[in-house]
Amino acid sequence: MLGIALEPSDVAGRMVEGWDAAVADDEMTFSTEADEMAMKKQSVDLVAAYLAHVPEDELAPKAVEVTMKVRMVDPFTGEDLGIPLLGVVDLILPVDDAPVIIDFKTSGRSAPPHEIMHEVQLSCYAYLFRQSTGQKESELEIRSLVKTKKPKIEFHEYPARREDHMRRLFALIREYLDALDSGKFNYRPGWGCSMCDYRDGHCRNWAG
């Protein structure tokens, strides 16, 4: 963003220099020093692979890790749902007057680019961007850093959000809000259950 060109080795060096501070800030712990060294090497290798994969002519970012917060107002009915939508967009690239919205992910294996897996998140990003800037995205993209023995980088492109995407997004959010208001909680197990204090109690006892 500052127009300063860095070699991959410079980026790796800065990562290593800032490693201890990042570990402390995130309160990370490692079983052994060897585990930490392996994680550090994997992180450097993933970033090096990513930098090698990015097209040389890619434009300088318009924004990086930008926080956006807007009111949720149904664009079709004008109804204010009474809650804000908060999100952090990883990367926005300028492409004429219709920027590209990009999200980064890491995974242990390659995943098929099924749009439905990311639809809600991508639609939320598009809504945040449009409401915050008054612009419409040209497309959205998922950039995955795959933590295989030899790091693998995958870019998956998705079209700009259409009317049907937004209708589904607001129908889904309204359904959850209505369920919360009525005390009926939708049972939707997923990866987030590992961090939830209610996974073995109230949620499992829910019967509809």
C-alpha cells in the first residue's frame, strides 16, 4: 500500500523478527520448542508460496484488514433488522470502479471451490462493502493457503453478489432473529461448536 517493494526473503525476515511478539499478543502456547519451530517454518513457507503465486502485475491493495460496520437494512423491503453487521475484510484490490473483495483462509487440505460453502460469508462482505462505500464489487475471491507438506496455494473466484444472494442472506438472518425472539434456537452444529460453552448442555437438549 505504501509502494515499497519487498523481496520474499525480506517478508520472511520480518515474520521471524516479529514472531515472539505475535505469539505473546495472541497468548499462544506450544507443547515443545520443536513444535514452535515447525509452526514458524510452516508459516514462512506458506507466505513464500503465496508470494510466488501472486501475479506480478497485481495492483497495489486498496485496503488491507479493514473493519466495516453497518446497519442491517433489508434492501428489498427497507426493514431495519435492528442489528449491526460487523466484519473485517482481508483484502480489497482496485479494479477500475468495481474492486475485488478477497478473503484468506488456511486449511490442511485442498477443498473444492463450491460457492455454497462460502455464500453467506461472501454475501456479508459484499453487503458491508456496498453499504460502506456506495460501490459494487466486480467479484469476490477466496485465497487458500493449504498446509500440505509442500505448501499449496489456491485462488477461487466467485461472481459479484446477485439479487438472489442478498434475498437468501436476509431471509436467513431474519429466520435466526425470529428464532431468538421466540426462544427457539436453530440446531446447527459446525466447527464453531468447539469454542461454544453450550455445546454439551442447552444446545444438545434442544428439540425444536
